[in-house]
Amino acid sequence: MLQFLFASYWHWFIAATGLLILEIILPGIFLVWLGLAAALVGLFLVLVPEAAPAWQLAVLAGSICITVTAGLQ
């Protein structure tokens, strides 16, 4: 199941879109930062298409930290 998520950058962009749509439906402001972080991982995969899943998760963790910190300020 997880191999499907790591297969292509499109999967990260779809996950980002889904999170941003959920942000519109559900009250709060937290999912927007997770959606932006997922989009950043998709952008990373556009630039480095053969990135291993470990790198994708590392970029996701870093992107979440950056976007949430930026959103809190």
C-alpha cells in the first residue's frame, strides 16, 4: 500500500489536493500546512524522480516542520 504512495509525484500532488479540500470542508487551519508539505514532496520528486521512499519521508518531515512553523508566525 505504501509503495503506491511513493510511486510517483502525482500521488503526492493528489494527497496534497485531498488535504487542501479537507481543509475547506473541516474547520481549522492545520490541514493546509500538511497539504502544502505534501505538495513540496511532489515538487521534490519532479526534480529528483528516482528518490527513495526514505528520502521522500525525510523531505515530508522537513516540509511539515517548515510549513507549520511558517504558519504559526
